[in-house]
Amino acid sequence: MRQADLPFGPARLAEGETSGTVALADRIVSYTLRRARRRSIGLSIDHRGLRVGAPLKTPLAEVEALILKHGGWVARKLDEWRERRHATPLILTDGTRLPYLGGRLEIRLGRGRDRVFWNEDAGPVLTLLPRSPEKAGALLNRALRCRALSVFGERLARQAACFGIAPPPLALSSARTRWGSCSLKTGIRLNWRLIHGETGLIDYVIVHELAHLEEMNHGPRFWALVGQYFPDYRNAREALKKLSGALPVLGSAE
């Protein structure tokens, strides 16, 4: 009997979307297809399941052939999302420790006026002073995002100098399937959850996105450019996969 993979979120379709299923080994995978003015077929997986973008006149057989070609990746990512979905959100208590820049961040809880205090010399330690206990998670989330923007900005400036360019505009993202993205118009977006990883991984993602400003693809010239500024990029890619499965689930405040 085949296993059925249903979308993670509601099954409602947006305008212009259709749904289908495809057999991958011993499982039936549902997907959502959206046709648009684009040059190639793209696959992505998020909390809603497998989503496919395709040029307007691409035959359905060609779309499903691409899904089959990347069946291993699709199955693995669906499983990762399913595991994350059922992960238990972190319950904050005084003394909770979180992964932070390759080490551990200790959380201290008190009561106050929704303020936070960082002490980088003591471990480091982040003290949260929410007005009520139920606001601690949102306060932690905001504190980590603020610190991420500061840390990422400093490291982006350093890596941009190596490329011989001015630092492009920086923004944070909460993407579930990407660590970073870039645009020639709007600059670079980095996933704030990278704050849970080692600084070397942050540098790799930054170098990856800076390289995209010169090579908007993943061809040989792109990887040669990445390797020029971050020679150990292969190991960094593997480390990011491990980090993805080890991120703390901070609850609805994410």
C-alpha cells in the first residue's frame, strides 16, 4: 500500500493553481501546480507541501517527469517538514539554553516592561523581562532577530570588502526552505535562524549570496567564485543541513 503525502497546510487552492499527485516509490505525493510566465519548472517545499511553478504551456507530463527526477530530494524534504511540524515547541524556563553562534545562550526570566538585556561576557546570557509570562516567547523572538540583524550586518560588511564591493542592503527573512536570497535591486535577505548556527555558516551563506550578485545561477563559475572566498563551502553546505534539523521550535512567535 502506498503512503500518501498530503499538503502540510490547508488544501485550499489559490486562483490559478491546480493540484495533482505523483507516485514516488512507495508513496503518493500531492502537489500544487501554478503556471506563470517563467522560463523553467521550479520545485519548492514548505508547510503546504510540494509546490511546482511551471511555464504556461509546459505539458503536465514534463512537470511530473521533473518531480520524478528529483524524487529523492522531494521525499527527503517532505519528511523533514513532517518531523518539524510535530516537533514540540520550546517551553521557556529560567535557565533555558539555546544554540547561539556556535555556542549556547542562557535565558534568564524575570518580570518587567517587555525589555531585554544582553550580557555577552557571561556565557552569553539574555535576560527577558516580559510584562506577563505568556509574552516571553515573543520577546525572545524579537531579541534574537534584533541581534541577528546586527551580527549579520557586521559579517556582511566584512565579506563584501573581500569582494571589493560596498555592502548591499540587508534584511531578515523567516523563510522555511531558504537560508538566504539576493536581488540586484533589493539586496540580500538572510534567514534570522542562522543566529543559532556557527559564525562560519553565516559567513558561507553571505558569500553564497554575494556570489549570486555576479552569477545568478548555480553553474561552475558560481561555485568557483564561492570557493575563491569560502574554500570549505562543501562542508558548510552539509553543516547547514544538520542545523536545519536541530533548530529550536520557538512556537507561534516565530
